[in-house]
Amino acid sequence: MAASSVLLDGIGLLVTGSSDYGDGSPLGEVEDAAIVVDQGRVAWVGPAAAAPPVDVREDASGRCVLPGFVDSHSHLVFAGDRAAEFDARMAGRAYQSGGIRTTVTATRAASDEVLAANVARLVTEMRRQGTTTVEIKSGYGLTVRDEVRSLVLARQHTDETTFLGAHVVPKEFADDVAGYVELLTGDMLDACVPHSRWVDVFCERGAFDADAARTVLTAGMARGLRPRVHANQLGPGPGVALACELGAASADHCTYLTDADVDALASSGTVATLLPGVEFSTRSPYPEARRLLEAGAVVAIATDCNPGSCFTSSMPFCIALAVREMRMTPAEAVWSATVGGAVALRRADVGRLVPGARADLMVLDAPSYVHLAYRPGVPLVATVWHEGKPSPW
Ligand code: NIG
Ligand code: FE
């Protein structure tokens, strides 16, 4: 092994995220394991007894090590909060997409410094809870200037940036949706393409219908952006079918699905990304994860961290919800929060601890990943390594 290699051994239980490494299960479990990290990448994984000789050694003291979480859906660029809206919801009011405009007003009025500090704080919050890859969307600017600055700020933290100018129709275009779609697919897209990898649309009653969503997504695709869709969150609708038809990497929310939607997800490469923090925070029925899994769909779990429908940055919390409320097993939920998220972002280099992958991992203050759901709300993430470097806390 190279002189720069580090051996992390004494791992009581290692999750590799690959059936090729470990016990043959999708989660790839190895007991009494070790990992060798070199130049920010995984160089070797396996039983500690078989580890190659390496000069620098760290001891996990029997704890569980798993891949860093891949949070494939978040909206971190915004100002203000909507605690009052949450409070009213908990007293019985329903969630409405129109609340997005409240955050748009606050975001437009905020300085670059305030927005940058907010994103940095939330990314740090995520990192402390084990997230090492995050996707960040624009969507609270909805002008050319404010969408661009949202994406530029997001890019300071991740390559996984998503142009979501089609989040809601801003109030200055309330009577001219066609005019806003023209702006979205014209000047705004031109300005945002250099700062984005993905294009997303909130395809829902109260936001964008199937025709407008298709127009925006195909315009983005023609400019080299890859599609993902906010679909079927507040009721049944055309979002999932559109996502599958366009070959989107992911259809997100999937709360209200017809049999045809489930079939489309199962027979396409489109990942069903479930965001159970949203159902928790809007007191809505949870998506039917079992139905999707049993049909053979690929399921990811993400936070959707945003000030309106779900203000959590915690993947462990979402895993606990997925297990308790969506009847996923802890192994399924952890897979969906790591490998599933990576598939939803079409990334082969994250979400798994296999040779060649990025050395993004966490050490849990627990003997097993099961504790992520078994001990909800407890800060179990002891250490996070990002590209082979341990976090400073
Ligand atoms: O994913 N559904 C659309 N967008 C966000 C909510 C945004 C908001 O309410 O501010 C979501 O849930
Ligand atoms: Fe969202």
C-alpha cells in the first residue's frame, strides 16, 4: 500500500453498499472489518484480519462505519423561515404550494452574504449528521438575477446543482404563466445553464401543469441539463409519468401514485425519491415505499430540506421515519439514503465504500446502522470523513 494510505480498522460492522463486498446482501455488511483510504479514495475494504499492512492506523473501536449519506434533494438557498406557517399547519391548516412565494420575497430581499451564510450553516448541519454529498436547488429567486445567484452560491458547496426556476409562478407573472415559461426557457435558462447540472420542475396543481413542465424540462435538456421532477406530492398527477417518459434521473415525492405510475417507475431508470420529512412536517399520508419496492422500483430517501414543507437537514431522522412510517427495513432505508441517493444523482463514485469510490464515510457511536432508526433523535454520527479527511469536530 502507498505511504499515504490510512487504515481504519476495528470496525465492528462495515456497510459497503455493494453486494460484491461483504455478506452478499444489497447493503454489503462486513463484521470485524477494515478500510484502507488513499488520496481521498477507498483503496481496500474487507475483514480486518486480511487488511494489508499500512503505516498509519486509526481504530473505530468496534463501532459501525457506513458510507456518507447522499442527500439527493434539498433547497438550501433561501432567507427567512416559515415557522408561523408550520405552527398554523399543526393547528389544522393544510400545506399549500403558494407558501413558496413568501420565501421568494424574503430571498430576493436578502444580501448575498446572508444567503451564503444560510447555505453554509445548513451544509454544515448536514455534514455533522453524516451527509457527504448534497444536491441543492435554486427556486426561491425566480428572476434571472436571483436564480443565478442562488446557483452560484449552491455551487460553492456542491457540483449537484439544480435549476428550479419552475418552482412556482412568481406573483408578477400571476396573470401571464406563458410569459413566465418564456422567461424560464429563454433568458433565465441561458443564465443558469453554466451553474447547473440538473433541471427540475414542480409539476403539481398550483405550480406547473404537464405541458409547462414538459416545455421547461425539454428546454433544459436541449441545453445539456439532466431532468428530475417534483412529482405527485399533493395529489395524483402527471409528474411521475412525465419524469419516466423523459428519462428523468428521479421523480421526487411520489406520495400519490396510481398503479400505472408504480409500473412506470419500476420499468424505467427513474428513481422514486421519497421525502418522508415532508409528510411528517405537513401531516400528510406517507408515500407507499413497500408498494414501490415490491414492484421493483429503485427507491431513494432524501431530506427535501426547505423552509416550507420540511425544515430538517437530518438524513438519520428521515431514515427513522422511513422505517417507522413507511415500513422500510433499516437495511432498506440505509441503502436508499446512500446508494439510492447516488443512483438518483447518477453518481457511481459516492454512496458506497468499495475500491475506487470516494472515501466519504461516517463512524456511528453505535454497533449497527439499525440504531439510526432504533435510537431516533440521538446524535449518533461521531465522525465524518469527506474525501478521506476526517471532519474537524
Ligand atoms: O419539495 N414542492 C415543492 N417544493 C418544496 C416546498 C417548497 C416550499 O414550501 O417552500 C418541496 O416540498
Ligand atoms: Fe423539494
